[in-house]
Amino acid sequence: MENLIALLVAAPLLGAAVLLCGGRRLDAVGHWIGTVLAAVSFVIGVVLFADMLGKGAEEREMAQHLFSWVPVESFQADIAFQLDQLSMTFVLLITGVGSLIHVYSIGYMEHDERRRRFFGYLNLFLAAMLLLVLADNYLLLYVGWEGVGLASYLLIGFWQHKPSAATAAKKAFLVNRVGDMGLSIAIMLMFAWFGTFAFGPVLEATGETSEGKLTAIGLMLLLAACGKSAQVPLQSWLGDAMEGPTPVSALIHAATMVTAGVYLIVRSADIFNAAPDAQLVVTVVGAVTLLFGAIVGCAKDDIKKALAGSTMSQIGYMILAAGLGPIGYVFAIMHLVTHGFFKAGLFLGAGSVMHGMNDEVDMRRYGGLRKYMPITFVTFGLGYLAIIGFPGLSGFFSKDKIIEAAFAKGGTEGWILGSVALLGAAITAYYMTRVMLMTFFGEERWRHAPTPSPAEPSAEPAAETRGEYEVPHPHESPKSMTIPMIVLAFGSVFAGGFFSIGDRFMHWLEPVTGHDHGHAPVSAMTVTLATMVVLVIGAGIAYVQYGRRPVPALAPRGSLLTRAARRDLLQDDFNHVVLVRGGEHLTRSLVYVDHSLVDGVVNGTAASMGGLSGRLRKLQNGYARSYAVSMFGGAAVLIAVTLLMRAV
């Protein structure tokens, strides 16, 4: 069975190579090749999972060593894979949800001339993400990490004819480079201090390493996680990434790229457990981001950008849980998996709405779509109920556990983190209810609103022209799009309860992550009741504002906070002032120092030597009488000095 591990990566990698190098002769079947190879990887994952279930909890880890890339004395860079309960969880999520997104893309990208290349990029993305979670050392993980960054750049900017898409891809690439520097520095520190970057030896050495060194490594790993998982302060790229096709948004925001940072922290659990200061910073970053993303999501009228703010917030919950240590590792991964179902379903539902609305993304031009898109309405609605934590659905079981774990941290820190998590749940209920009401309920505002130029030219045209207005004809999406949405809706409903029966998921991951129940100052029932109260409050406020009143065609000016949230809480303005302008001033200062000081010293020294040599050169004039006078003068000086020294 160990020999099958490499095939998990090889199948989508083969698909990427064939589709990107095969040329136009594969245009007619390229989407099927990409989808089948993604499904093959999922089937292999299921086979390995079944084999793993047949073994004892402590015997489930499998390894496959392919070859040594750079064996140079103590520097041993191996191409080797490790499959345990943690990586298996990610394998099933990545390949399962990824395969569904491939199927959805068959219908969504049907009329795109470059569909073959799109599926090649999707396969490349899956291969890189699988390499990341299956690597048995940090160096090979870094290869997958960079591969994910490259694939995301290609997919976000897939419609490069749009300047906004090209800019968004470049922005995502550059922001992620900042985080990637953190991972590269962490790997260098590991090799310098531990002599290896393999998971096993590095994590075993934490017990014999000073807390200061582990804190440095932990903070660098956190910086890397902030970049990939769009956490404060490296979150600015996530909203702009919506410029890519909607299946890309579902893939990046649900099952793959943004979850990589959570995986990195949980995989490095022993480092953070031994570095409490770094662990505290992780919880602070998660708490700040879950509120940051939620507030941004409240003010967005673009349906995809509202869901992007939601993703930022939900990943903040996971990072918060991962920062809680053994109390929260299991719940971070559990919420990651349930989030993979309902967030992928929400994004695919948003794409279905856009497909039937001439690629319109402004929710103020939606309304009353539930009767025109019944399947989309039901599946999107179930995802909505799951993400707000409605009792019995997946989000209820996973997010409530994170809130409980935050309170179980104990002390003032536990109360603060638990309260922040509760506040985030209230805001989540508000902005997701707002999305639901503006899209599927109320007046059919699209009948009278002008439609701007399409944001995504992939969907079929479905509008008739009436004077100056283009009126959409909302319709349900084809089965290739609705079937994946239905499957994901089942996961949104049942996954959380299935994982929670008998603490099934906890027992599954505990051999890898460990688990500590902590000492909660409040009971689980109290937390559940508090969560239900804030859920009702948040949804109720949204209903009063958007369910009982007509939605205006143009967004009102709003409060100062609302205006700031529409601009992503001024994150781009902050980056421009502090980083762009600051970088420009720093660069100019360095250029001035370089020209005036460094070059000045070098050029001044050269000029002085040139002047001195020019003067000395005049002594060598070629006349014998001048040389004789010089020799006579030198001899006279020497005699005078000798006589003077004797007299003294």
C-alpha cells in the first residue's frame, strides 16, 4: 500500500503535464482528462484510507521513500512521503472536493476557449497541494508550498485580458512571497540548529532546544501561515483573488490553499507546544482575523467578495483553535473539513447564481431568485445554515467546539478568546443572512437594474435587451454544476454530526495531534446556548435590515466603519502608505547613501590615488641630469641625518 502514496501526487501531475503540453489537439477532451485524473487520485486516497482503518491507531502511519535528491554528508534532502491520520484527512478533502470542483468546471467553463489549459492548472494545483500535505520533511513541503503559490497565480489571473485579474494574480503572488520567506527562514534555522529538516527528528529535538530558538522558528512558521491562509497582516490578497473564475475561488477558499497554513501549524504542533509565546501570537492572529474578515464580509455587495471575507474569518477560527495547543488542534482540523464542504458549496452556489444572471455579482441586482433556481437555493441555503452554526448541521458541531476550546484555555486569556469567538459567530450570522436575503428573497430587483459589463465571460448569455436595460433570465444551472453542489450540501448537513458521534474525529486524529480537554470555566451547554443566542441576534438584525425593508439599488453611504469595511478596513491604504511609500523612501535613502557615501568613498579614494600618481609621475621625466640631482639630494639628506644622529 505504501507504493500507492506517490500515485496520489502523480495522477494530477500527469494530468497537468498532458494538458499543458498536449496542445490544441486535446481541446475537445482536455476537461475529461483533468477530471478523470483528479478522480483517480481520490479513489487511490479512499483505498489507502480503507487500508488505514484496518490497522490499529498507532500503526496507521505509512511512509514511502523515492530517492535522495541531495545526499551531501549531513545535508540529506529526500523525496519521501508520509501518510498518517492528519495527512490522510487532507488527502480525502483535497481530492474529494477538488474532483467535485473539476466536474462543476466542465459546465461552468464550457464556452471558454482555453478550458483545456484551465483544467491543466487545476490539476497542477491539486498535485502541489497533495505534495505539500504528504511530504515527510519541511524542504519537500516547501516545494509543494511554492507549487501552490504558482498554481494560484495562474488560476487567479486566468482571464489575463482583464487588467483587474492580472493585478490580482500579481498581488497574491507578491503577498505570498512575504510569507514564503518566513517558511524558508524557518527551514534554514531548523537545519542550523537541528541538522535536519525531516518532521520526525525536528519535532523530537524540540524537548532539548531552548525556548528562544523554538519561538523564532514558530514565528517564522506563523508568518508563512499568514501568507497562505490570508491572516492579518498578510490578508490583503484574498478579496482580489475573486477575479479568478468561480471554481478557482471554491478551490482556493475551501479545500486547498488557504488551509495550508492551518496544516503547517498543526503539523508543527510540538514546536508551538514548547514555545508558548509563539503559540500566544498564533491565537492573537486568529482572533483578530476572524473579526477582521467578518466585518469586511458585512459590507460587501459583491457576492463572491462577501464569501471571501467569510473565508478569512473562518480560517481565523481555525488558526485560533490551532493556537490553543492540544485543546484545539483536533477542532481546528475538524472545522477545516466541515468548512471545506459548506464553503465550497457556497462558492459553487454563487457561481450558479452568476451563471443564471449574466455573470452579475452585485447582490443589489439580485432578489427573489429562489423560485428560478430551486436547487441552487436549497444547496446554498444548507451551506448558509451550516456556516452560521444552525443546530444539527456541520458548522454547529465544529465551530461550537472551537468556542468551547477557547473558553477552556482558562484565565483571562480564555475569556477574551471565547468572547471574541462568540462575537464572530454573531457577525457571521448577520452577514450570511444578509447574503441569503439579498440573493434569494425580496423584490426581483434584476428586472429593472442595468447590468454592467460581464465580470466572468464563461456563462451562457441569457438576457434580452429592453431599451437601455439588459434584463437577465434567471435559470437553473446544468447538472454538471448542480450535482457537485448537491453532494457538497450533504457534507454541509451530515459531516459534523458524523465526526462528533462518539468523538470519532477526535479519536482519529489524537495519535498525531494529541488532545487535552482543558478546564472550561463554563459548561458546553452554556456555550451552546450562548452561541444560539448570538446567532439569533445576528440573523435577526440582518432580517430587520434586509428582509423587512426594500433593498436600495445603490448602497447607502453608511457609517465610518461601513465605509472602511467596503475598502477592506483600509488594508490596501495601509499597505500603500507603510509598505509602498515607505519602501520607496527607504529605497531612495539607500540610493543616496550608496551614491554619496559608498560610491563617494570609493570614487574619492580613486581620485586621490590618481592625483598622487599624477604628481609622482612628473618625477620620472627621462632626463639623466634630473635623476643625478635626485640621487645627490637623497645622498645629502642621508649623510645629514646620519651626522645628526651621531651628534645626538
